Amino acid sequence: MEWIIAIALAVGVFVLVAVFVLRTKRHDGGTVRGWFEFDKYKDGENSKRNLHDKTRWR
């Protein structure tokens, strides 16, 4: 019966280590400092690619 507890603890430690490693390997930029103008960013990206923005309200 003790071996079941030992296996459960080992699996739990393995899962915790795996979660920690996966979270630290993520390279997201985090939050953007200051005020972020999404529409201005989107317009800039669309104009770089010579695209027409069809999502604007008329």
C-alpha cells in the first residue's frame, strides 16, 4: 500500500516540474507598457502589406 502513495507522490512531483519547465520556456512578450492603440497598429501592418481593412464600421 505504501508503494501506491510513493508512486502518486512521484507522479505529482513530475507533473509539477513539467508545468514549471513549460511555463518558464514560454517566450511571450508579456504586457505592453503604456497605452496600446490596436487600430493604429493594425492600420500600420495592413498598409505595410498593401491590404484593405474591411473590418471598420462604415
